[in-house]
Amino acid sequence: MAHSTVAETVFFLDRTSRVGLQAQIRETVVSAVLAGRIQPGAQLPSTRKLADYLNISRITVTLAYQELASQGYVEVASRSAYRISDNPPVRLIAAEAPEAADDAIDWSAKLRSSFIVAKQMQKPLDWRRFPYPFLYGQMDPSLFDLNAWRDCARRALSREDFELMAGDFAAADDVQLVNYICSRTLPSRGIRANPDEILVTVGAQNALWIVTRLLLNRDAHAACENPCHPDMSASLILSGARVTTIDVDRQGLPPEAIPAGVDAVFVTPSHHSPTGATMPIERRALLLEAAAEQDFVIVEDDYEFEMSFLAPPSPALKAFDRSGRVLYIGSFSKSLFPGLRLGYLVAPAPVIREARALRALMLRHPPGHLQRTAAYFLALGHHDAVLHRMRGEYHKRHIVMADALKRHGFTIAGSSAFGGTSFWVEGPEGLDADLLMAELRQDGVLIESGSPFFPDAAGPCRFFRMGYSSIDKDRIEEGVARTRARIGALLGV
């Protein structure tokens, strides 16, 4: 049986792409095989013929073909002839398209639970195409040492490390990463902990979800800040517990407002989300006294303390904890990059044992290679160098942004006393921050409406957050001016 021949016109190279020419050739063949556009046994263009057609070196085509052969997608027919393997690594099963069902499934009746209980924060994935992105939590890649991260990733792929990482951790964590957290990260916050008191999580949100599952149920009573990060409020609501929100002031959550009979209090004392307020030492002592007297647990989400360029950050609340009542949540996502999704929970050993068992049911453990890469990055000093670079640049942006906001008449309702990466802004009476956020996209400006932080509020929200971690310093002034102009247009002033 004669086999078909693959035409050269199947191949196309994007010379502006960051993907190499060899890789593009391989991707063309693999995708065509998987999609069934090229059948097993089909003859590929000769290396010379395809090289001439694509106007590239023959050796580039040869190397691409050889790599495909080593992967099992291609077979060598002769010295310079290649064909698609008769048994490629993946074969799609041909199937006829199913006919449309007469009665579609009513998923609203099938799904026993709904997890869409909080208003989601809107962060477009294509935010980089906007010239004025005041989005909190996004990073400026120019401040990150990508070459150092690549080097650490290669170290983590050494034979010795790979043999360890390729295995199943079961419920364990990377020993090197845990040891670094114990010896370097936590002491910088005034915290002492043993390895059996630490659990590595997929970001701080994973740690928060685990804690709420362990501490709360329908018979429990929880308290949190108002405003509050929407992911935290959603986690508390989904626990089934009765939730009391406590209005914060310029010093964070007031301990005297905590109701009687509460089982757990969730706070962000070092850097309130979203206002940036810092709870003073005196108030932290009162909070710990209240916890002991009323017998409740405190869950501390300690984020962004690394971005301290105006003043040294105060010690974590857990640093003053002598009875083990504070469960501490930390994350590397803010100080490295948000897509990393590595966090950790610090708690007494009995709590960590239960948390580890729960995590194992959810995802067993965070990816081993990622943990080891982060461990190398931290241990070799790259993390400290990146933080030093970020603090210097964010300090400059903070000054420019504060001046621009004041010059254009904005009311800064909150910003971190030690630095941070955002401002909490109070708009004029009658402003709808959701509408403002939507309209500003026409001006190339991205901000975050404050409405998701007030889950119980009725009517429009006039608060919004403007971050400066992802916008160039020279664009801040114009972005703030456009925001002011759009507010004026919306309110007719």
C-alpha cells in the first residue's frame, strides 16, 4: 500500500516568534499527527526540500526530524528520508460527532453545591496590552532575575534531585524548602517554628481553604475584617459558619469589636487587605489577650511584608504568640511572581498533621520540582537580590503615584505605612467604581473596583484600588490624569 506524502505547504515558520525554528517544525508535525491531518506512514518532505522551501539551514530540519524520531513520532526511512511512525506516541480515536440530545441536562439540579458566592475581582489576562495597568498583584518582569530562576530550575533537574522529585512525595514537602522557611523566612518575621509545624501549600489561598475546613463548620462562628479580600470572605461563607464582619479603621481590626462566642478571627494585621492599614503593637497585644480570654483562634494572613521601603515592617502577630493560638499563612507569590503559587501554613504540629491529611485528599502535595527550584532560588540569595531591586523601584513609583494622586485631587483612603504596592482610593460621593473600572478600559487604564471587598454592601461602591507593581514609573502621571478625567465625565463635574 502506497503511503501519502506530506506537502511542504503544511509547514510555516513565524520568524517573529520566540519559539525556535526547530521547535516550530516539531510542533507542526506533532499537532498534525494528533489532529489526524497526517496519517501514519506518510512520507515527510526531504530535509533538503523542506529547508529550501522554508529558506533555512538543512541541518535545522535534520535536527528537528531527528528529535521527532527520538520521540517516536517519525521513523527513519533512509539516510535523508523520514516518514510518520506507524505507531506514534498518541493516536486519536476517530469518532462520529454525537447527535444533539433532545433533553439537555439541568446542571443546576445536578450540582449539589455552588462555590460562586463572592464577587470576583476582574483582572484581564491581556492586561499587558493596556498602557496604564494599575493592577495589584501583577509583576514587572524586568525586576525579576529570570536567568537565575532558570539556573535553579536546571539545578533541580540534576540526576540526584530529579530522582527525588520524580517520586511521589505522598503527603511530605521538600525538605530544603521547609528548612529555608524555618531558618530564614520565619525568623525575619520574628517567628520560630520546627519543620513539623510547617505545611507547603499552593499559594496562600490553599492554606486559607485548609484552615477554614479544619476550624469551621455550621455550628461555628467566625469573624473577619470589613472590607475583606473576597477570597477570604468566600471561604468563610462556604464553611457554613456564621460570619461576623468587623469594620476596620486606620489601625486595622479593633479587638473590642469582636463578638462573644466567636471560634476564629481572620485578620491581615501587618498589611490589611485592601487598605494597607497596619495594626500597631498595642492593638496586637489586645487581640491576643482577647483570644486567650474568649478562647478563640486567630488566623493571620501575612502578605507583602517584603515590600518595605518606607519603614521596617513590624513583626508578625504570631511573633507575639506564646500559646500557639495564631495560625500563620505566608506566601512567596508576592515576592517572586504571582504565577508561582507557593505558600505555607505555620501552626502547632497537631494542626499541621490534620492539614497535611486534608491537603493530601485535595492535591497530595505541590509539584516537587517547583518546590526544589524555589528552594535553590531562596538559598542561593537570588530572592534577597530580587527583593532589594523591587524595593528600590517600588519606592520610586510610590513617590510618583502619591504625588500624582494628590495633585489630581484624589483622596487616599489607605496605603501601607512601610511601603507595599498599591493605594486604596476613595472616590467622590455617587461614584460607581464598577462602572469606572469598565469605562477606563476605553482609556487604556486598568484599576480594581473595591466592590468585591464589601460583600454585604448595598448600592454602588466608590472605593477602588490602584497598584503600581506592574506599571512603568513614567506612565503613572498620565494614567492617574485619565482616571480623574473619566470620573469627571461620569459624574458630570
